[in-house]
Amino acid sequence: MKKKNGKHSLTLEKRNQLKGLVFVLPFIIGALAFFIYPIFFSVRISLAQEIKIVGMKMSGWTFDSYKRAFIVDTSFLPEFKDTVVFTLTRFPLTIILSLIIAILLNKNIKGRGFFRVLFFIPFLLGSGEVMQQILNQGVERAVLNINDGRIIPYNVLMYFGATIMDTVQTVFGSLVTILWGSGVQILLFLAGLQSISPSLYEAAKIDGATEWEIFWKVTIPMISPMMLLNIVYTLVDSFTSKDNKLLGYIRTYGFSNNEYSYAAAMSWVYFLFIALVVAIVFGIMKKYIHTNEIEEVRKRERKHRVFTIEKAPRRTFE
Amino acid sequence: MSVNTESSQSKKRLEGLLNNLALRWYLFKRKYSTFSGLKQLLLRIVMYLLVIGLAFVFVYPFLYMIVNSLMSNSDLNSSSVNWIPTELKFENFSVALDLINGKKTAEKTFEKFLTETLEADPDASMFKVRIDYVIRAIRIWFTDRKYIVNSTFVTVLATFGHVITCSFVGYGFARYNFPFKKLLFGLVILAFIVPTQTLIIPSYLTYSNIKWFGGNWINTYYPLIVPTFFGFGLRGALYIFLFRQFYLTVPKSLEEAARIDGCGFMKTYWKIVFPLAKATLVVAIVLSVVWHWNDSYETGIYVQTPSKQFLPPRIKSIISAANALPDQQQEMLRQLGLEDGEDTLNNAVVMAGATVISAPVLLFFAFAQSQFMQGIERSGITGE
């Protein structure tokens, strides 16, 4: 395209730009074919009045599908609410627990490599069919079993009553599933913790900071970019997980009932909500994120200092 | 004489060991006898207990799977057997494998083939028949294990596509400036955020109306493999991001030196920069393999032909067999050409199937784990 001008007439900068475009070209093609085109297609489907499946011909424009989702369909909004509440209650726990585990695994303990591998095993079994089968058998409740009288004696159990113990057991069960689902998050936090230079910790210790202060004033700011990545990943992952009820609901409309336009409309409402949540997270986190800008400021300061030191001795000699 | 020296030597060794232990004990006492030392010791103990307890929680599903897969019916039903089966029942695995692979075609076809060829042409040389036999044997061996072969095929190709393209694109984003760079990188982030499920309906309709590669990609593996070669597919954007983060940490002087030596930009990339990304490569490969192997959403929608199915969903057939009535179970076993035992189809077989299904990934990770963990430490993922 642009190479018609001949290679020699291009400036170095232009040539570099072309090289960059060559590298990104597969992604551009992919984005057009597998991302942007489906997006517009999906919007068109959700707004179409009539769809002929053979040959994919659409006609007419209406908002009926969207109206149907909010006004007519009585089970869409409750399902939506359930999914959102489920996700939003679980994701802070995922982040906090995986951060704690990552910090533990980053400590100087014996067999650290071994433990790191162990903590990754649930991820390998995955969110796939195998883990689903294990979860169907109620294993997550058996891990921290308090109802069998081993950890807490029966007398105490009797005192609290069955309903309370059952709710506690359920909470434990969901904690365990959260832990099993946090393999990647632990990994990302570990990578973040590894990238913090030890000199920062040494400096803090010399200045007399306690472990607690070091955690809040060194560790947390330094891994805040990773925190953002992790939060976004966790949000997206749990919003799109396999056992998500709403997605199952959309899928039945799309592929079992063949109501494409309604299914597309619902998934757009859902996606816009996810995008909103992610945008809010970005907005909140932006203030607290430690970036390289600080280093840039430091560089500027250093330049300034050199300038003053150079000037000072001359004055004294005069 | 020799006995004497040996015994004296062993005595000396023992003394040395005791001295060593005493010294260690002394140092240990001195270190932890003070209040702060004691506090440190307690903290360390608590930390170890916490790590070991958490490790138990994390390994639990794996242990549960392995232990249950080896249990017999009486072990499953007895309340006194929790962790250690009274007898190891390895037949569970063979039954599970047979259920996963479905009906065996191999042996019957062989017999049929031999009798047919010999009837048609009694003078055929035995050598030729044997060669044909071997070729057929290999083909049938693979068709009998088609689910494993299918899963491996798609996983390997898709991972290859991800690694090759995402590293390439990531380098472009890390090193070069070009028009719309920010917009394109925004697209990468957006592709990461937009769930597959939002785009699955238009994608499905597009693939079913596509014209290339013989048209209609539904029930082929193209929808799973082709997008990965363009940086999309299952979480493709994440790998682009990973590689970009790594290439940002590579010093520019390396490429400049290569350029001065007369190396073109493509060659510089493939021969000099790409090999440096080994650690990130391992991370990307492991993640991609695990996700592709375990994925059942996209695979379930794009591929519906029974013979093209993948390994993980096959566990459903075992579960349905295990949940069936006893008569039906006997019928199933007979169809598979198995002897009908008393207690063959139970939860132990389901867990054996789960073990078989997840074994390739677990083995792969066992081989890659040391490099993978190093990769995590060195990959320069800092999230900025």
C-alpha cells in the first residue's frame, strides 16, 4: 500500500512505523475479522426485526429485544441481579485471599517451589468438566468439615444448632471454592511481588518501619498495577465463568430456542454492565496506582540537583 | 583389622554428627531464647502451619480424585475408609478408559479384514497383507482413542498459534511507534474484557456462512484454531499483553547491535529477541495448554459431531453410566465388550475417568513447572 513510494524515499521514522505495522498486522486482521465485525454483527442482530437464518438476511430496526429484556421477561432481571451479586461478593475475597497466599509463598520458607506448584493444582484441574464433577460431589464442603465432630466437639455443635452450623459450613465451602479458583491471581501477585526490588525493603527497615508499615507503604503501592490487572482479570473471569447462571440463560435462548436477536440483546446488556464495572474500577484505582511517573519526577529532580551543585561552587570562588 | 578401622570410622562419624547436632541445638537455643527470638520462632511456626493447611486445601481435590479412583465398591460405602483404600483397584482405570473411548472397533475389524482379504485373494503375499495390517492397526488405534487425539490436536495447534502470533504482535507494541498505536492497544484490552459469550452468536453465524476452507466452519476445528493465529481465540489478548510486558524490559541496545551487524528487522526478531522470551514463552504455553484443554464452552458450541468431540466432556458419559440402573449398567458393559463384574460402575470409575482426563495436563505441568515458576519470577509481568 504505502510502499509504492519506494523504500529509499521514506524517512527512518516512517520506515520504523511500517515495521511496527508489519508486526501488528496479524492482530489488525484478527481484530477486524474476529472482533469488530462480530461486534457490529451482534449489534445488528440485537436490533433486527426479522432474521432469516439461511444466508443471514436481516431486515428492520427495533428496540423490541431490549424492551423485552427489561419489561416483558420476568426472569431476566432476577437472574441478572443474582449473577452480579454473586460475582461482586466473591471478587474482593478472591483478591484479598490470593494476595495473602502470594505473600506467604514469597516469604523465605523451606520447600517454597514445591508449595508454589501445589497451589497451582486446582487451576490445572481447571474450571472444566473435571472440577465441576468434583464440586458436584460436595467436596468443597468436606475440606473444612466442621459438622463431623472432629474439629469442634458434638456438644458445642448441638449448642449452636443445626441451621447456624449449616450456614457456617456453606460459607466455608464457598471460601474453599474461592481459594480453588484463585490460581492465576496468586500467580500474578507472585510475579508482582518478585518484581519489587529488595533495596526498597532494606531502606524501609533502616528507616525503622515495622512489618505492618512496610506492607502498607511499600508492598501495596508497588503491586498496585498488578492489583488492577488482577481485579480486571477476576471480574472478567467470574462474569464469564462456566457456571454463570445468566450466561446459561442467554445460551438457551440463543442456541436452543434460536431467538438470536433476543439473546444478542441480553448479552449486550450484560456486557455493557461488565464494561461499566471495569470502568468504575479503573476510575477508582487510577488515583492509587503507583506508576513510572514517580520515577520520571525523580529524574527531573536529579537533573535539577546537578544543576544547582554545578552552580554553587562557582559562586563561592568568586 | 579392617573391621576395627571400619568401626572406629563409624564411631568417629557418629561423634561428628552428635557434635554437629549439639552445636546446632546450642545455636538454636541462643537464637530463640530471647523474647524477640521466641516471637520470631512462633511467627515462623504459625506461618508454616498456615502454608501447610492452605496447601492441604489446595491439593484436596487432586487427592480426593486420586484416592477415590482406586477404591473398590466396599471401600466407597464403608464409613471407616476415608483416605487409604483397603485394596488398590486399578481396573477402575481400564473401565473408565473404555467408557471414555466408547465402542472398541479394533479387534473385530482386524479379524474381518484378514478373513476378507484372504478370501478375496488367497495367493496374496503375506508381507503385503501384513503391511496393510500394520497401517490399519495404527489408524484404528488412533480412531479408538479419537477423543484424546482430537483434544491433543486442537490444544497443540491453538497453543502454537497463540505463542507465535502473540509474541510477534507483543513485540510490535513494545518497540515500535505507529499510527493508531494507542487505539490498537485499547482494542487488545477491550478484547480481553469482552467475554466470548457476548460474541458467540454472531461468531457462530459468521462461521456457518463463511466461504473459505470449504465453507461452513461449524463442526470443524477451524473456529477453534484459526483465530489463535491472529492473536484472538481463548484469551489471546492476555498473551499479547504478557509478551509486550516482557519485551519492554529487553534492552534496546541488543537490537541496535544486531542492526549494525546487518541483521534485518525480521531476522533480528526471530533470531535474537524471540529466543530471549523463553521464560514468558513457557508461561504462555502452560496457560494456553491448560485453558484449551479444559475449555468446554466454545468447543461445545462449535463442534457438535459426536466423532469430533473432545476428551473432557466425555466424563459425562461415565457419569451417566455410573448413575444408570444396574440392568442398564450391565448392558453398557456388555456393549463395550467387558465382563460384567459385581461392582464395576460406581463413583470410583467416575474419578478414574477424571484422573485420565486431567492426567495429560498434570503431566505436562510436572515437566514444565520449574521453568514455569522461573518464568513467573522473571517474565517482567508488572501490570503497568
